[in-house]
Amino acid sequence: MIRVILTVFLLYLFSNCQNKETINEGPVFIDLDESKKVNLSDYFQHIEYSLLEVPDSIPLAKVWKFGMSTDKIFVSDRELNNVLIFDAFGQFKNIIKTTGQGPNEFQSMEDYQIFDDHIYVLDGSLRKILKFDFEGKVKDQIRIEFHPYNFFINESGILYYFGNRPSFEYQSVVSVKNGSIDGLKEIQKDLEGLNYSSVYGFQYDNYDRNVLLKLDTSYEVLIFDEQLNKERELKFDFGRYNFPDEKRKEFFMGYERYAYLMENQMIEMIFSFIPLKSHYLMIVNQTGKPAKTILIDKKLNDVEVIDKMINDIDGFQGNFSPVFQKNGNLIQVKGSRNFYNEYLENFSGKSIDTALIRDPKSIHHFFNKHKEKLKGDHYVIIKNRIKE
């Protein structure tokens, strides 16, 4: 009996050690010159298109961040600091508007976070987070000590991201839990003050139940557990296509920066980093070249670089640049005019089966149904259903 227990224990210990050994903890080298073409059907079951109709009566000056709950779609306006709310079919429902500087009001919006029945809006300049229901009524106001760019809130506390702007003890990321403030990542002091606008900020991985944040002046991704403790730092290396820190510092945000990046086809930042069930999906833009899609298993051992996703599902060959994952779908967003022109480029002069035009799930039915509206200032939401 003792021998059996000991054998089981040793097998368990060996298994754990083996699992730990298979996790790549070092910088992951990604060879962008070793890429391939793949079919969308290798990774996705089907594609669904929906039109997000922006009413003429609703101002939408500068679209910023898209988001989804179970049955709603959200769009923030970077210039007017509003959040527009649509139903799952793209019909406009409500707007949460900036109102002022008083109690239960906000005047600017750096970020927002969605739950199934409410939304949090961050006003960093007024140092507050407001909780709204979807009717636009304020349910709570949280006073904060900082002016962050992004935030993530749950029952454990709040994470804040400051970029490379010193706010709390030279920390780029801090957690606030039960009145205690903990620094989780130091800023890059040699790049102090250099910040990009991080649109999507913190992302929740509903598969592994953790929180991700990509850092925009490096090739790092931070992972936090649900208690908002830092769990891992993922680091990536693009070899000769890395943008050196000394050049970032030298050029800062000037024109010379772009010229240098273009000349050397370098990666300025990770465009998007999206958690899937067993993989991460990364989109990077080599300046001057089409975007590349990179799939990495979550233990960071297997890397697949894709330079072209061939749409063999419905034939629509457009730029593949998903921005987030929701309910097993990779979400892309296109301006409706852009989508209209891309559709014509793909299908003009081609014979389309009448059955496809009548099929409500077909891209051709979608295009013909919304043909005139697609010429306006609206948006197309593209859901790529993941096979995982």
C-alpha cells in the first residue's frame, strides 16, 4: 500500500515538474521571415457580418474603443467623450454622454469596462470611475488617487496602467486592493514620458480566468490572476525587426521615427494580443508591409507566423486585423465605406449564386440588404467563429 502511494506521488511530482519545464519563460523569438499562407477554414467555422448603424442625430466624431456584452455593442468617442450603446443587431439604443465636472458627472473618458448589466467609465483628469446602467443612470462613483490611462476592476480591487508617465513610485502598473497600493511593473525610465494611446488596455481571458495587458513601448505582455497579482511577464523578440529603445528615445514621436521604421520594416508595437482557448493570437505591423498574424500556444513553445489568411469560407479577402475576442468569436471592425469598396474589389464582375444572395447568413445577402447604408458613416462588425 505504501509502495502504491509513493508511486502515485512520484508520478504526480514528475508530471508537475514536466509541465513546468515545458513552459517557456524566456523571451520568445519570432522569425517574421518564416511565414506562410493559411486558409481561414483551418481556424474558423463561419463568419458573421452585422451593420452598426450610427443615426445622423447622434454625433460620433472619433471612434475609439469597441466592446461587447452578452447582447450589446459599445463604441466610445475619443473626441466627444461619449459611449454609444447598440443592441446585438447593431441598432442604436442609448448614449452615455459627458456632462461636466460635478458629482456623478464626467468630462473626459480614458477607458471603459463592460459587465452584463452595467458599464464603468474612467475619467482620469477628475480622478473618478463612474458606474452606469445601460439606461445612462449613475449607480456608483469611485474616487481614485491617480490619473491612469486604463483600468480593470473586479471584486478583488482595481488595476491601473500609467504607461511611461510617473504617477506612483515610477510604476507603470499598480493594483489597489483593500486600501493597499502595490507596484506591479516599473516604467521604462529611459523612455519616461513616451506614451502611445492604448485602445483596448486590459483584457480578460475568460478561458484561463486572468487579465492581460500589452505594453506599447516594448514587446511585453503582463498577465495577472483574478486576485490582480502579477502572474507572468511574456516577452517577445522580433530579431532585426525590433525597434531599439535608444532609437525610440532619440526619435520620440517625430517624423524621423516613422521614416526609420519604414526603412527598416520594424515592429513599433504589438497591434493586438488576444487570448484564445489554448493559444494567444498576436497581430503585428511591420512598417511598410501588410500585417502578420502570429499564433502562439499558451506555454510559448510553438509559434506560427501567418502572412496571409486566405478566406476560403466566403471569399471576402479583406485585411485580417481582429481587435478582441468575445464568446468564442474573433471580432473585427471595419468602416462601412471601406467594407463596401473591399466587397466590390472582391466580387465585382463575378457571378454570385442566387441562393447565396437569399441566404441570410451569406455576405452577399448582407451586402445587398445594406448596400446603400454601407456607403455612409457606419461600421461593420465581423465575427469569426473560432474552431477551438
